[in-house]
Amino acid sequence: MVTLRASVLGLLPLLGSVLGYANPKACSGTCTNSHDPAIIRRSDGTYFRFSTNGKIAVHTAPDITGPWTYKGAVLPSGSSIDLPGNQDLWAPDVTLVGNTYYLYYSVSQFGSQDSAIGVATSTTLDVGSWTDHGSTGIRSSSAKPYNAIDGNLINVDGTYYLTWGSFWKDIYQAQMKASPLTLASGVSSYQVAYDPVTTAVEGAFVFKYGSYYYLFYSKGQCCGYDAGLPAAGGEYKIMVCRSSSATGGYVDKNGVACTNGGGTVVLESHGNIYGPGGQGVYQDPTYGPIIYYHYVDKTIGYADGDKRFGWNTINFSSGWPVV
Ligand SMILES: *[C@@H]1O[C@H](CO)[C@@H](O)[C@H](O)[C@H]1NC(C)=O
């Protein structure tokens, strides 16, 4: 039995590659400069892509397939948050709230827990139109269980929640004010996902589809592959948990609590695609629900600067997202 089980387990990665994942769909124009992308389509049909570095780099395109053109920075002078890293902004997330776009960003330094989530607003998304509001009040230090990075806003029947983190005890969430510039008064944050084995769990994105909230996140080593690859499977991959509530009770496909190491793989390395992560999910008016992410193409290069923008449609027909 032991031998049989071992040999069946040994086949699982093979089974995964036979079942396969879809390759990223078309991208033209500037498809690099897309670390931790955030996508939104404006009512005139223009797609905006925001990404880490360049004080939140902005690219636009007439379609999600491109051609993508660089437009400039969201905050050309950096963030007003008084922390090291306020000139090197990470992990944008953008949501339309009423008539105003809210863009969350992280101020942090790699490997440091002295971090904060900031927010900027615009009514048009265009470069030059953004106002920085500084910290959301979500700030971390070694005294906190989490790292205040990778914010993501969700509207739950008119109440806004920010989900963030992490490394360091992983993914947390808290209620925001009705105009979600800051935390709601008197609320506490709570953990929604935690992997006690792999501490590198981050980049959460909550997406409602049908009667479930899906908590997507990235797990593993994100960056620096050109300096040495992690052991196979240790690189970035995209995971998911789901719950009928946005604010907790997330489980994976096997029913394992996602606060206790649960999590189902949505997309991982396959073929020439390596380390997909930093994802977001978007209900696209043309393509339906899509997932977007960054990855490296092994045939191009493993450097962070080679990271490319990828996207795929998502099939939710089984109740779990399939790419
Ligand atoms: C979604 O997946 C199901 C199988 O789970 C398949 O029957 C269906 O055709 C797929 N839909 C699309 C649009 O690909």
C-alpha cells in the first residue's frame, strides 16, 4: 500500500501537466513592466494597467490584448507616507467606488515588516489626475502579526473591506469607512488565510462569483529567479479558497480551512510559463471573468525585469475557478 500510494502521489505532477493549464492569452505592445498588475476598463473602453515600480507605472490599451502603451506614474513624487520605501510603491489595486477610482498601494521594503498601505484617488484614471491620501491606517511593524502590503478592496453589499498581507501570518482583512480612504472606526483586523508551512503567502484578491466569494492569493517565491531558482514548486503560484461570506470561513476544494494551510492551486508553472502570481480577477465586459498575473517566460529570461503580463479567462462552471 505504501508503495502504491507513493507511486500514485508521484504521478500527480504528471497528471497536472497532462490536464494542463491554458497558456496566457495574447498581449501586444509593452507587456513587461507589469509586476503585480491591476486591470480596470474605463467606461470609454480604455483598459488601464497599473503595476509595481515606477511610482506605480500606468499603461493603457484599447483592449486587454493590447497594444499596451506606457503613460507615466500614478504618484510621480512618491507617497506622503513617512516610511522608507515611499519612493518605491508596490502592488496596486484599483476599484471604482461611486464616481471615484480608489487605488491602494504598498510602501515597504523587501523583507521588512515596517510597511503601510496607502491610497490615491482619481475620477478619470489618467496620469496627472491622482491625489495621494497617504496611509489607510493599515500599518505594520514587528509588533503586528501581518505585513501591511498588497491591499485589495471588495464591496460587500455596500460595505467595503480591505484584504491585505503578507508573509508573517499571511492574509488579514478589516472593514473600511463608507468612503474607503481609511479603516472604519473601532474595527479590528482578522486573519482570513494562513499557511503554517509556507510563510510566503500574499497578494490576496477577493472576487465574488455566483453565491461564493473566492479568495485568490499568491504562494511561494515571487522574485529574483535569475539569482537562483527555488526548489521545484517553491516558485510563485496562484491559489484559491472560497466561502459564502467575504469575511471568513474560506476553505479549499477538499474542505480544509484556509486559515490552516488549505488552498487549491489555480495556476502554476507549466511549459515555458514560470512563477505566475501577483494576480487579480476582473469581470470583463467582453471576455467574462478573467484572471491576470505576471510570469516569466523561460525562453525569454528569469529576471524580474523580464516579467510579463498574462491573462486568461476563468471557467467557474464546477464551482471552482479553472484556467
Ligand atoms: C467550462 O468547463 C466545463 C467543464 O467543467 C465545460 O463543459 C464547459 O464547456 C466550459 N466552458 C467554457 C466556456 O469553456
